[in-house]
Amino acid sequence: MIETLELLLLFSLRLGIPLLITYLFSRYLKYLDAKWRLEGLEHAAKKRLASGQMPDVRCWEIRGCSPESRSGCPAYLRGAACWEVNRVNGRIDKKCTGCRVINQALAPAGI
């Protein structure tokens, strides 16, 4: 009985530890991917802004926001792009990476 429990424990450790390491490593890679994606978006925005190619983005028009929601929107009130208003420590907020507005605005011309 004790040998069976010992054998089960060793088997679970042999299987569990590599699975845990794999899971943690994949989470770290997802974090790095999101971080590098944000840096890429920021780089693209700076490059297009410096070259004068940055479009006048009105996210409230692209998203079809109602006049009621616009009245409380900081981007609408400032007349700026939403990701510029929602910066965190001078960087684009992580929630903006999947937004179709920022991806559409920062996509290279012709795509």
C-alpha cells in the first residue's frame, strides 16, 4: 500500500513539475508577446507621426458611439485618439492592443 502511494506520488511529481514549468513559461511568453506588441504599436505611431502620415482618428465615429456615451468620453472631449488619452505611465494601455480602432489607424498605408 505504501509503495503504491509512493509510486503515485513520484509519478505525479514527474508529470506535474514539467507541466507546471511549461504552463508558467507559456504565460511568460504571452506576457512578452503583449509587451512587444505594445512597443511595436508605439514605434509605428511615433514613426507615422514624425513623417506626418498619422490620420485624424475619431474613434467615436469608427465605433459608432452614441451622443450620450460621447459626452462622457475623454477622447471625444479632448478631440484626441483614445489610446493617447488612455496612456498608462506614458505607454499605450494593454487593453488597446486588440482594439480595431488603433490597429486600423496604425496599419501601414495600403494594407
